[in-house]
Amino acid sequence: MKCNESLNQIKTGVIEHMNVDHSDANLIYAKVLAGLPDALSAEMTDFDRHAIVLAVQMPGGVSEVRVDFLKPLAKAEDIRSALIKLLKYARERL
């Protein structure tokens, strides 16, 4: 099975988990990696093998941004470690 097909099978669960349990990580991705330091909150809305997509609440409205993974996912099972590595990378730049 191709990576994108495998990602589509887990997408809903990953997005729900990130938004419910890791909203703080989404906000760090937005503030640091998307260059939106005034972000108030961020929700993951999508991802593919190259990036996550966030809906970012800004003081003036909502912006949609893509944040690239440090390297593209080779397989769906890489999503967890890729998000953790991305968060570590962002935290180092705070």
C-alpha cells in the first residue's frame, strides 16, 4: 500500500488526537514554524507525507498554513515520530 493511502486510513484519528490531546503542540508549530507569533490557537486540519495543515486563530481571523515535516514520511507509521521530531525542533527555536 502506498504511503498516502495508508495516511488516509489513519488521518481522522491522528487529527483528532492532535487537536484533543496536543493543542499546545499545534500552537507551537504555528507560532514558531509557521512564523505566526501572535497565534492564539491552532487546530490540525489535514496532513500528507510532506506537511501538516493548521487552521490558526489570529487576532484578526483564521489563517490556514502548511508546516513541512523535517523530512517526508516514508510510511504512515512514521507520523508519530515525525510530529515529535517537529515539536522538538520547534521548541529548540522558542
